[in-house]
Amino acid sequence: MATNLGIDETLLREAVRVGRQRTKKATVNEALREFIDRRKRLKAIKLFGKIDFDPEYDYKAQRRKR
């Protein structure tokens, strides 16, 4: 899908240099993947301490049931 974006050329040049990508497109795609991965990690971190842990749970018993 072709998309026209007004991207700051200075930032893009620096991103290409730092990321060592061959093209602007590859640089933008990598940046988007990194952005998504970071947001997913931050979302998962917010769950720490909110999920109950059952010390009696036997994951090995669950494997044997299959």
C-alpha cells in the first residue's frame, strides 16, 4: 500500500545512518516494528503483579493429560 507521509528528512537520514538500512523504506518499516514491539512489552509489563499465581498448579500434570 503506497502512502505519502511528511517525514522530517533530518530524522530520516539519521535513522538510516544509525539503523544501517539500505533504503528509507526499510528504515521506516524497522522503526514501525520496533515501535510496535516496545508498546507490546510496555503493555505486558503493566500486568506484573496483577495476575494471581497458584503455587499448587502443576504444569507437568497438564502436559501428561494430552
